[in-house]
Amino acid sequence: MPTTVGSLRRLVLTPSFSSVTFGKRGFPVTPSAATEHLESIPQAVLCGFEWGIDTHDQWELERRLTMVNPELLGFAYEGATMACTVLDAMRGGTGKKTQKLLSGPGAPHIFLAYIGIGFAMARLPRALWRKVVPDLASSPYHPTMSWLAVDGYGFDRAYFDTRRWVDEQREFRPYPWEGSPEYFPRAIDQGIGRALWFINGADPAQVTAAVERFAPHRRADLWSGVGLASTFAGGCPPDDLARLREGAGEYRAEVALGTVFAVKARVYAGFVPPHSAQAATVLADMSVDAAVELADGTAVHDNGTAQVPAYELWRQKIRAHFASLPA
């Protein structure tokens, strides 16, 4: 059950549901079934965050999370991981809530859980970032996929400070994440690309125009983020996905790269909604099984460098597969 301290933390730290709606954020969208679906995603994150901040122990948190619709469950784990990360940081980085969650019931949702760590980073001073990612030696994707925390940080900044990071297209300074400071802004852009899918209400024309307003050297990472969000989150029918693919033009391989990672994350979590399978077909010309086979067959977990971490080597191998195919 909630504790008094937990309830106070929830009241102080948790945004309202209305604060994450597109209307409140001022996003240029027309209300529709698609925008309603997309708005339910940050609201699921908030539910997970509230429960993570408020509940007394992990058993109760896990029980609450099991009541979430399978399609939204990973997003609820994003919020719960965000809460656990904040609580661990409040203990000077010595807390173990995040590690316990992600080594236990959150393990299948590790990809989105890293993004939740990134959401927490957006609310913590950089001096605390060094300890936000726990040791997850039991996961085959740690620490390679911890770059998704940086992606999550970029998404958060684009979603909540849209003027600065989307309208003005400011660039982030390098930060020594996993020993690769120069790659940090690129991972940020991958998260901003995901945010563009939400900010523009899954409208292919608006998303394409939004990416094209950024400098050319940033567009590849932005498009991979768009591919990931359009596949994992959904929000538009196959015909619109085809228009998105056409709009990506020379960056179609990047969109397909994002699609493959999204499908892999969905399968690993144990639930693939119809829209993710459709996106795999339209954006990557692949079945769900083929996308997972490509992700697993190209996986890189070591041999990275300061300039090109293992995470990016993995991304490059997937992209190379699509770049080698006829347009």
C-alpha cells in the first residue's frame, strides 16, 4: 500500500495526466483516434512512475504493473524504472531499487526500462548521472543497450522543451557516456526522432517536414528514431506508413533500422501488437521473425571504440543490410 512519504513524493514529483496531452504541450496536431492512442503512452508512463514512487515494495509495484494492457506494459515499466532511478539517486546513488526491478520482473522490458532511466536523468543533476545505470550483468544487453537511456533523455527534452530542442534545433554537448562522449549527441538525436513521431501526431507529412528542418548531419539518427517510434508505438495505418517510408527517401535504411530494434524489443517483452507487425512489413519488408533474426544475427556487444561504441556497430550492421537492398 502507499506510504505517507511515498504519497508526498508522488504529489511533488508526478506531472498531471493533462500535462502530457498534445493540447497542453502545444503540439501541431488535429485530435483523432491516432493522437488519443499516442497520448495514452505518456499517460501509461506516468502511471508506472506514480506506482514506483508511491508503493511500499517491489511486490506491490509488480502486482500493479500486471494490470496494465500488454500493449502499454513496457511504457508503464519505463515510468516505474524512472521512479526507481530517482529514488536511488535520492539515496546518493546507493539504492538498489532499479537494479532489483530490472533484474526481476522488469527484465523482459529492459529496452524501454533504459529509456525510463533517461527520463530520470532529465530530472537529475548531471553529477548524479554516473550512478544511474545499475549493474545488470544478468542481461545480455547490458551495457550495450544502455545508450537507450541517452535516447530517452533526448526524447524527454524534445517532448517537454520542444521550443529549444525541436523548433530551434539546438545541439547537445558531448558527455562521456560509456566512454564515448562524441556519440552522446547522436544518441540524443535518436530520441528526438522518436519524439517527432509524437509531437507531429504520427502524421507522415508533418514528421517528414520536421526531420527536414534539422541539419543534414542529424537526419540519419532522427529517422532511425522515427522508425523505432512508428513501429513500437504505432499510430497510423499501413497506407500512412508507406507514405512515411517514401518521405524518408535516402534514409529508408535508417527507418528500417529503427523498425528492427522496435520489433526486437516487442518480441523480447513477449507481446507484438498488430501495428508493429504491419510496420515491419511496410517499413522493412520483413516479417516479425525475420526482423528478430536480423537483430540477433548482427548483435555486437564488444569491440566498440570511443568514437563508435558497440551499440552503434550493431546499428551499422543492421543498416548495412537494408542499404544493400534495391530501393
